[in-house]
Amino acid sequence: MEALKLSSIKKSFGPFDVLHGIDLTVEDGEFVIFVGPSGCGKSTLLRIIAGLEDATSGAVEIGGERVDTLPPAKRGIAMVFQTYALYPHLTVKGNMSLGLKQAGSAQSEIAERVATASKMLSLDPLLERRPAELSGGQRQRVAIGRALVRKPKLFLFDEPLSNLDAALRVNTRLEIARLHRELSATMIYVTHDQVEAMTLADRIVVMNAGRIEQIGSPMELYNKPANMFVAGFIGSPQMNFLDADALHVTGAKTLGIRPEHMSIDAVAGDLACEVVHIEQLGADTNLYLKSEKIGLLTARLFGEHYHAVGARVFVTFDKSKQHLFGDEGQRIAG
């Protein structure tokens, strides 16, 4: 069953076109993530789904019902914001139950839903605290719990982890993934962080300048990017883009090779390079190299490796992992 269907969604602010005809179908129970650089239109699209923005044209259907003219409260959605949006004067329990009270739900049903969500999110010891007494991670769990108690058709997440430190981001990401598995809920999630997208999504929607560049599973985007934009956005460090002619590769304008698909040797290889910088990350080592033939490139090596800045090394590409792109940056082979 289709949980969400977007048809030719366009959005303009005065003379400025922000979305250029977005078509997307999300199946029931899917976890779909919108990802892209700042200003690509991903948050605007989420707000149109939620009813917080009106599309200039196009149709939004949720659960088979067209909802363009319905206010957010009537769309069967629940939204988790980057800023938590908790009421400071209410307790955790009060924040989680407020929406149900406003909807006229019975006290017994409110208590049951809050208790269930609180247990799932390990909030039981915090129910009588106010937001000022909570950490950032705890506040975000309360915001998720407030969405959870509504039993929505769609969960919408707008960069929910952006305000958390690195450790809390990992923990909260695991919580969201676990909730998705347990609830089999349909979730739409916006982020600029491709690591979040790769680790959480069933499918990723890569956006750029108000258009969809590619839709696919994380590994589809990693292994078969549709164009150089997707290839460069997915994966860290970024894919190397090299002049195909300089490498005597015919039938392509650009050769793409990911840093992890290169090997380094001190004696021989495809390309002679000079080490210009090294990053020791423990589990990985990133080498930044300069070749007279093709310029700068990055190699990612597993484990600890030691190369002096200025040292001469040789790079060998994994030919089975290289990507070829044409004049317009579109994938043509590899």
C-alpha cells in the first residue's frame, strides 16, 4: 500500500523556483530519507508533506487520500523537529500527552499510550521532569515520544539529530532504527548527513537544487551512482574524479574512483604520486596525494599506515570498482 504519493510537486517563493516537479511514492512501512546539501529543497518538501507549507502546484496523498487542503492536524502525521519544540512549563508526561488531550482522547487511552511510548524510549524515570532538567538527547527522545503516542500514518523527522553531540547522535540514531523495526512505521526523514542516510534508510532520495537526482537503497547509490553529483555526495572521503584522457581511458570524460578502492605501494603501481598530507584515524588512514599527471587525489587505507609527507608512492586502482562518467556528468559505465 502507498503510504505517501507526491505528484509533480512544485514550489516557488515569488520569482524563485525551489522545487521543480517532485514525483515520489513511499510504500507502507518504508524508511525513506531525503538528503542533499543546504538549500536543495529537502526541508521545504517535508514541510509541504506536513502541511506547514503549501505547494505552488501538484498533489500530496497520504494513505490514498489527497490531503493538499487539509491542515497538519488532519493529515495523520507526526513531526519531530531539530529544535525539539517542547513546552518548557510542562513535564515530560505533559508534553507527550498534550496532543492527545487537545484531540479529546479518553484519559485511559492517553495514559496507556504515554506508558507504552515511555517504556519504548526508556523515559519512565523522567516523566515528572521539565525540559530544562533534561539533556539534549533526553529532550529529543521526548519529542519522538510525543510523536509516537499519536500513532500517525507518517512520522516526519526534520534533521532531528543536528543539535546533538557525536555520541548522542549515534545513540539516538539507534533508537530511531529500533523504533522503525518494532513499529513497522512509515518514516520520512530529512538530513544533510549522508552517514545518517546510509545507516538508517531503506531508500534514499538524493536532492539537488530542487530536483531528485537519484532514488535507491544506500548500497545502490554507493555502487551505482547515477551521476557525479550523487557519486560525490555519497561516501566519505569523497570519490576522486579524474580526467579520463589523462589516464588513457576511452569513451568517458571522467573516471571516478573511491578512496577505499585504491592501494598504495612504495615500488610500483598505476600512478606515481607524492604524499602531501596524512590523517591517522586509527581504524583508517587517509592519504592525500598529488600526481603530476592528474593533480590531487585521496586514498583511504584500512588500519594504521605510515608514510612521510613528501614520500613517493604508487597508486593502483581497483579496476572492478571504477566509475565512468560522460560529458554531462551522467554515469555511462563501471
